[in-house]
Amino acid sequence: MSRVDSATPRSPALDATTSDSRLAALESQLAAASAEIAELRARDALKTQFLANISHDLRTPLTAVITHAEILRDGILGDLTPRQLESIRGIISGGRQLLSQVGEILTYARGAANQLTLVPSRFAVRDVLEQMSALNESLLKKKRLVLSIDIEEGLPAIDGDREKIAHVVGNLLGNAIDFTPAGGRVWLRAGHAVAADCPSLLVEVGDSGVGIATEHHDLIFREFAQVDSTPSRPHHGTGLGLTIARKLVELHGGRIWVESQLGTGSRFFFTVPLRQAD
Amino acid sequence: MDDRAHVLVVEDNELVSSALRILFESVNHRLSVAASLAETLSVAAQDPPDLVFLDLTLPDGDGLAAVKPLLAAGCRSIVVLTGHDDFETRQRCLAAGCTEVLVKPVPSRDLLAKSTTLLASRRSALQ
């Protein structure tokens, strides 16, 4: 009686056929995966373009709302009572707040599509820190926060995109003010980065506020992430601020990080490579 | 003869153009509004403005296409009012011959101050 021994080695021709068919199956899987990746990338690009378009289109009606309200505020159509004026100012502030959030989404969308470009100039970081401090004066006063600025002697001017560096400082300072209870301290420092690969500027934005748990240090730099994302969270916003800050710092060839623990305040740092003056 | 400064607002959004109309009429400028490229070219040909506030995205084309005809008709200053705040747009506008590029929404006081400054040279030329 004959039987087929399953342990009998198969012929080389049969092996070749099996490995050919496996290879074909793998190639087909690879092609399917590649097509899927291409499809997802195309959808992601569409989403980014949509965000950019919608952000831009939202500016027009917001312009109408804010300009009409400013006309009323400035008494162009007649004097207003103090309470009417207060109400109109509320419309303008709300409109400007919305506008800044729309701007944030637009900047994020441009960053995601790699459409952000640097417009470099030479400037002193002191000017940017003082400008941001002045812009936040009324908020600091309202919360009775003490702001100090400390800049290392002889710090050279930097070559970078002034507006974008100001955006980063403005965002970090805004967060510091937002997350520090009344009566606390906020500080801005600038100096040379000690351990950087190349000569770099180091900027610190610190506060004596609520702090951030270690496990959330990476999360806060991710898009749309907020440590507390419940609807009743005390701090609102697009959740894009730090993602954008990171993108803008990285565009300059620098890096950004946080040192903080819950209850001990936060210190945000970023570096910008220094290029020697010509 | 009406010797008030003639300001042309090129803007296809009626809510925005109505605000700009109220604003510029409050300082006694003579105001025209054009909601398209075709209307802009028609105003340029028939009643050349002294100062133009120009939107870029118009239903029938790019607002910058009106810059040359406006300047050729004797318009002295063209200020772009746009929602695009990128460097490329700014460069494109200045290269086309515009005086300045402002990103919407510009505070109404700044718009009035801008028109006063830009129209000052016209006033001194008239005197």
C-alpha cells in the first residue's frame, strides 16, 4: 500500500512555486497598503486645505462684525450711553478673540502643509520680550501678576523671523498668565544656551502657576491636545498654540521643551541658533 | 464742483463694504464702491479715484489686475485690504504697484488715519 509521507521533502519546483505565490501575495499587500497610504495622505492634504480655506473665509464676516461695532464705539453714528458702549466693546473683544483663534487654525494648517516660510531679519530679542510684556500689561495687571524680564549682558542680535519668534513668546506668555493664579509671578529670560550643538539663544518663559504633570509634557505639544479636555475645563482655546510654537521654533532650527511638575509652576524653554554677525 | 477726495472701496462682501462706506463718509470723503473687477475698471475709466482700498479676491478675478489701469487713470494710492497675511501676497501686491498691504480687519481708527495721511499730498497739491 502506498502512502504519502508528509515529512517527505517537496520538490524544488514546488518550493519555487510556493515562494513565488507568497511573493506575489506580499507584493499585492504592499501595493494595497501603498494605495491606502496615498489615499490617507490625499485626505489629510484635503483636510489641511479645508482648514486654510475656511479660516481665510471666516475673516471676511468677522471684519464686517468688528468694523461695524467699531463705528458704533467711536461715536461715528452718534453718542452711546456708557452701558451701550460697554456692550459694543464686548462685541469687539469677542470678535478679536475669535479672529485670533481663526488665525491660529490658519497658521496650524499652513504648518501642517509645510507652507510656512521664514521672513528673516536681524533683531534684538530684548525688543520682542519687551513688546510682548507691553501687549500683556492689562492682563497682568488684572490678575495682579508680577512680570520680570532678565536678559544676559551682551547677547547678540539674532537672525530670524521676528514676527514668528514674537508669536512663540506671545503664546508662552499668554499660557503663563492664563495658568497662574492671581498674585503670582511670571518671568521672561534670555541668554546663551549652554549645552546646544551650535551657539544658540535660549529663551525661558516661566511662571509660579499650577504646573504640568510629567506625563503630560509631550501631550501638550501635540495638535488639538489639552490636558483637561472636558467641556467645563477652566482654560479654553484651540489647543493648537504649543503645536504652532513648536513648529515655528523648529522652522528656525531650534527646539522647545518644558520643565514642570504639578503645583510647582512651569518653565518653558526654546532655542534659536545664533549666526555670527557679518 | 465737488472737491472732496474720491475714495473707491473695492470689496465684494456687502457687509464689509457697508461698514467702510459709513466710515469714510463720516469724514466727508466722496465714496464709490465696486464689487467686482469689471466695476472697478469702469470707475477707474469714468471717475478716477484719489485713493483705493482694494480687496484681492473678487468674483471675476484678481484685484491686482485693476492696479495698472487705476494708476494710469491718475489714482495716487492703492491700499490692499486682504485676509491673506502671508509674505508672498504682500510681495506680489507691492511689486504690482500698490502703496501698502493691510490685513483685515484693520481697526477703523487706523483706516481713517491711513486715508488722512495718504490724501494729505492731494490736498497740498490742490492748495
